[in-house]
Amino acid sequence: MISAQAWADAQRLWDFQQMGHEPRPCSVAIGLGSHDLGVADATADLFHRGMAPVVLFTGATSRTTRERMPRGEAEHYRDRAVELGVPVSVILVEPNARNTGENIRFSRTLLEERRVPVSTALLVSKPYEERRAYATARKHWPEIEWVSASAPMSLAGYVDSIQDTRLVIDMLVGAQQRLMVYPRQGFMIEQDVPDDVARAFERLCKHGYTSRLVREVL
């Protein structure tokens, strides 16, 4: 049972992760691989709305996806996008990235190899990782303008879609930790973290929502 305080703290982390960018036409839409096919859905929707002429999905597998996406996250994302009407001809697949930094670096390399000119990019992630993804992209590919995007839904709606409240809160806590520790390791740009967000993170850690923390930097 999730306490009222834990839910309020999770909501605060969720709200902080939202970048509030308005989607607009960009050179490419890059869907970041994960356990959540909703990223592919959101990317397909952006394509159909005319927001990008090229779609790139990036991601290998992780401990949460190796069973449900055995051919790799990017491959399964492509299949999902095709089911949703995105032409195969506009989709690029980057199948090797195993973290967000690699998602960005390997995507850049693939786009350069395919000679796709890029000045702006829609960065499509899970809703609770918009800020983390944006901070990483700005670090590894600062020359272009990034527009964050995700499926437009509430925390409650997202939990309903995943059907695992604890997993979602653990993921939120993990994303927040990385925002705070990765900049000093050179993995992403610094983000100002409000005091109430830091306190919400600390309370959730104290109550055991820690399965997605990076242990070696605790």
C-alpha cells in the first residue's frame, strides 16, 4: 500500500521531470528505448502530426527488457511504430545503446552516417524521464536544439498503464538521483533541484524506493 506522503512525493518528482516543452517541427524524432512501448506510440503520434520527417529509435536491452523485447528495444519500437502507420522508409534503428548517453551519441553517429541534416530534435522519452533525457542530450550533443516530448499523461494515468505503482516510483527515484549525481561525473548538464524536490527524493529513499538507484554513487 502506497502512503499518501509517498504518493505526494512521487507526484513532486513527476512534475519536476516534466520540461513543459511544446512539440514543434524538428529535423528528427528520437525515441529512447525502454520497457515502455508508449515511447514508440508517442513518437509515432508526433510523426503523424508532422513534427518530424525522420524517426530514429535507439536501444539494445536491459534487465527490464531482455525478456519482453528480446530483439532489442529499438527493434520492437520500430515494429510498434509500423503497426501505428509510420512508413518503414522513414525509420532508422540504432540497436546498440545501453544507457541514455549512448542513446544520444550512437544516434548522432547514425544520423551523420546516413547524412541526415539535424539542427533540431524531438527527444521522446518516458514522461518521468524528460528532464534526465534532456540534460543528457544537451551534454552529449550541444550543437543542436532539443525539444523534450513524451506521452501526455498524469502520474496516476501512467501508473494505470504500467500496472506497477512501486516500479514507477522506483524509476522516478532513480531518475531523480541521476539528475543530482551524473552532472559531476560528466554524464549530463547540471539542473537546479528545488529544495522540496530534494526532500521528496530523500523521503522516498528512506521508505525503501531504492531498487533503481545507482549503488556505487550512494
